[in-house]
Amino acid sequence: MGAMFSPGSSDTCADAGGDDTSASDESDPPAAGWPATHPILDLAEFQFLEDQLDSPLIARTFAGDFAKLWGMRYEGLAAAVERRDAAAALDAVLSLRTSSTMLGGLRLALLARGLEENIRNGDLRDAQPLLDAIADCGQRTVQELKNSYVLRND
């Protein structure tokens, strides 16, 4: 089993008084894997995607699609968890985890990994705190994409 963290904390993605793009927020618990110890958006990871695709335009299009589809993506995940459809929830959370990682959305990817663990363990009843954290962190990730060079001109 992977690193565990408290999904019920309201500051898993919230600003703890520091810069969201910093490597850590001092007021967050030091537990390994704690999402708030990772940046909302790691532009080095996004630049890696640009390099891998050999096209900044394709990477930015991917980021733009992620931002535009965030609401629908989250609603699909939340609905699958609510109806306790483990297969659909796992599909949705794996898609979220993969795309977030590719974009450099490290906190969101870690939260998705936590929800993935819940789903794989058959624990969908207590997933609401993680879903709430994912909703908040997803919005913040989209905002960071829009504030950064990635989507600033979109």
C-alpha cells in the first residue's frame, strides 16, 4: 500500500500562507506523500511534457483541454463514487491521475492516488473528503495553469 495521508484535512490543497508553486508549505504535516508538500503545478514537469512531445503547442493544447474539461471530469468521477461504481470510478481516477501527472499537477495526482487506493480497497463510502479535496485542488490546478505561461494567453 502507498503512502497514506489524511484526506479529511481541509488544507490538502489549500494555501497555507505560502506560495502554491513552492516545494512545501511549512504548516502542513511532514508525512511522506502529504499532497500539500508538493506544488500545485510543477512547471518543470510540464516542460518535460513539452520536450517529450517535441511540441510546446501540443502540450499547451493538452493543458487547455484539461482546463476546459475539468468540471465534466470531476462530475463523472464524483458520480461514479456516489453510485459506488468501482469500475467507473477507477477508470475516472486513473485518467485524472495520469493527466495530472503529465501536466505537473502533483498535488492533484497525489490526491487521485489516494482515491485510487480507496477504490481498490473497496472503500467508496468514506471517499467524500478526498472528493472534496480533489474538487478544490483541481480548480486550483486549472487556475495555476491559467496564471502560468502554459495557458496565460488562452
